[in-house]
Amino acid sequence: MRIGIGYDIHQLVEGRPLILGGVNIPHNKGLFGHSDADVLSHAIADAILGAAGLPDIGHYFPNTDASIEGIDSQKILTGVLEEIEKRGWKLVNVDSALIAEEPKVSPFLDAMKERLSESLNLEKTAIGIKATTNEKIGDIGKGKGIAAHSVCLLTQKPTS
């Protein structure tokens, strides 16, 4: 078995949709980034890659590649799963924390788990997501960005 940890942060800006865990969250700002900037999915992707001993998502999905600008981060997650499965690993579960002063994301956690369960090929019960604030401390606490932490467990796939 292997454990991985991932982290991501993006700043909130006007004129972009807010996508978290593959779900469009109604808000007057969205996250800035080369992809859809889904910090939750990016933290999960990095946790999975790290557990498999692989480079981070920037290696596989570089922000210098114009062909993937605006990519749906659920495609990143499915690509990451393909990478680990080629190497004999299987995702067991993920657990994550979203840190956002605004908007309140707790009403959307079940929808995020549903969407992530499809992308990660996991039961919803194998996905944990907690929402918290930064207690008005720092840039996240001032509503300038959103961050996510994630951990995962991988196990070796049985050989035939």
C-alpha cells in the first residue's frame, strides 16, 4: 500500500466559473488557472501521483501546453488513474479538505462526491471532503483564493 498527499491553491478572480470537485458552484468569482483551476481535483490528482511515486500533474498536464488550456480537471483525474493503473496500482480512497472563506461550499459536498466518484471510479463512501475556512487569516481568509489538501491510499492490483 502507498499513501499520497496533495495540495493546490488558486486565486479567485472575476470572469471565471468556480469549479470545485467537478461541480460548478454559483459565485461571482472563479479560480484563475490554465485549466478549469479546480483546486480540489488538482490536490487529489497530486496525492494519487505522489502515492505512486510519479511526478506532479504539471508534468503530465503542463500549463505551457496550449492544447489543454481550459481542460476539465475530471479529465486530469481520469488521466492520472490511467497512469497509476499502467504501473499496477489501484486507488482505494481519498480524503480532502477545502479551505475557502467564500462561498460556503458545504451545500455542494454531496454533488462533488458524486462527480468525483464517477471520475475516480470509487464508491462515494470512499471519498471524504471537508469544508473549512481560514478564520479570516491570510489571503484565503480575506477571500482572495481557495486551497485544498488531499490524501489517498493506493494498493497494488492483483496480478493474473
